[in-house]
Amino acid sequence: MADNPKSMSIIVTKGSLDWAYPPFILATTAAAMDVNVTMFFTFYGLELLKKKLDLQVSPLGNPAMKMPMGGIHMAMPNIVGMLPGVDAAATVMMKNMIKKKGVASIEDLRTAAVESDVKMIACQMTMDLFEYKMEDMIEGPVLGGAASWVDLATKSDINLFI
């Protein structure tokens, strides 16, 4: 990456399919614009670094989730989200829509981030808390604590919490 004074840090805290897209899209876009990007994966966001992804989406507690059906955008009442199998069905619908629209997969975006020299930090405390090992994760991320992110964030032009 070219010498560039612009930098961005992203704290990634969520590990669901719908929450995986924003940090990777923003990171890869910024990297393509020669911004130095660091992603700090903590708590459930750490799931996005695992070798094998099994990302789900849940309509429960997500009133903004409206799926296009038959020419309209249909919202699912929260009570429906509590029924068994609804998360699985919503995940299948979302994955089919992503594929149909030609949207890159999270695996592809993650690979693009690695290839674009996006620095990825796996939170040491979360690794310990959830009993993950670096062998569970893709190649590329480094271990670091909150202090490593804070040090970087104080020097970054843009800091995002996703």
C-alpha cells in the first residue's frame, strides 16, 4: 500500500450475516482508495475470522428487516421471529437474495481484505473468553488487546464501531 496519511480503524462486534457486510465492505473500499485500514474483531465479531463460517441472520429484534416478496417489502412481526426455524428460513432467504443479486460473499470480501493489506486484529481477551485458538482462524489476523486498538485509533482519521 502506498504511503498515505489517511487511516481508518473499525471495531467489529457482531458476527451475523447481515452485520458482517458493513465492516468488510467499508474496509475493502477504503483499502482500494489507499486508506490504511485496521479491523479489530471482538466478542461476536470474532466469528468472522473463523476458518469455517456459519453465519446466520435473525429477524428477531430487527424491525428494519424487510424482505422483498412479490413486489413489496414485507416485514416480519417480532413474535414470528421467536418460532423455531424462522432464523434458518430467514438465513436461506438472505443467502439466496445475496447470490441472486451477485453480491460478494463474506468469504470473498474477507479474502479481498487480506489481499488488500487490511490489518486484522483478533481480540486476545475474547479469544481467551470463548476459548478460541489462532488455529481456528484464517491466516492473516494477529492477536492484540484493547490497548493495541486504542493506540491505533488515537492516530486514525476515521474510527468506526460496527
